[in-house]
Amino acid sequence: MKFIEEPTQCPCCEYPLEKVNDQLFCRNSACSAQISKKIEHFSKVLGIKGMGPKTVEKLNLQELSEIFYLDRDETISLLGEKVATKLLDEIERAKVSTLATVLESFSIPLVGGTASKKIAAVVNDIDEITQETCKQAGLGDKVTQNLLNWV
């Protein structure tokens, strides 16, 4: 019988891995694999079609906010006119997303669709998220702490 040796470093960025409940995690916020997956999740939740792994790689995106500041000419040169035009139209449509959808898109641990809808029913703006508003929304302690740390 062969044993598989447990990795100690992230295969993408070589940052030391942390073991939590028999799962390994890279805690490097600058890890390109994590950034790519966060951008893909953000785009999927906001309904931006066409922002898959290859597109994220071609556009060399490093932060979520960069999606909304893509240069039209540069995007066309990287993706081609038809694909770029469709993608930029999708991004424009995403700019009018609800607060609940936007919160869900940020990949905040334990803050998915349900928690996002609960807090969005109590507040109108991200700046209004506090311990008290989280309690009013009926969010648990861990969800509240993650949301407040993110804010």
C-alpha cells in the first residue's frame, strides 16, 4: 500500500498550508488561485456570464473591483470584439444588483444567499451593518463576526 504525502505548501503560491478539521487551507490572500476563484464566484453570483477561469486569466484580474474598470479597447484586444462586447454588457447589467446579491458575491465565510437576504431586509447599505442590525436580522454569532470583520 502506498501512502500519499500530505502537502505542506500551496501548489499555486507555495504559502504554508493550514490544517483545519482534516482539510488544508492556503491563507495567502494574494494567492492567484484564490483570487481567480473569488472573481469567478463574484461574477457567477452577480450573473456576469462569460467570466470563467480562462477569461479571468486572459484579463489578468487581481481584484474584484477591476471587473468594473475594464478598458473596452484592451478587453477587445484580449478577448475579441464579440466576446468582449457581450462580457462588458453583462458587467453593466451587474452594476444594478441588489444588496443581498452583492453581499453574497463577496465570498464572506458563512455569508451565503440566506444570510445576505436576512441582513439586506434590515439594512439598506453596507455601512449600516452592525452587531445590532445583524442581531435584528437573526444572524448567528459566527456569521455576524465574519460579516463585521469583512465590513
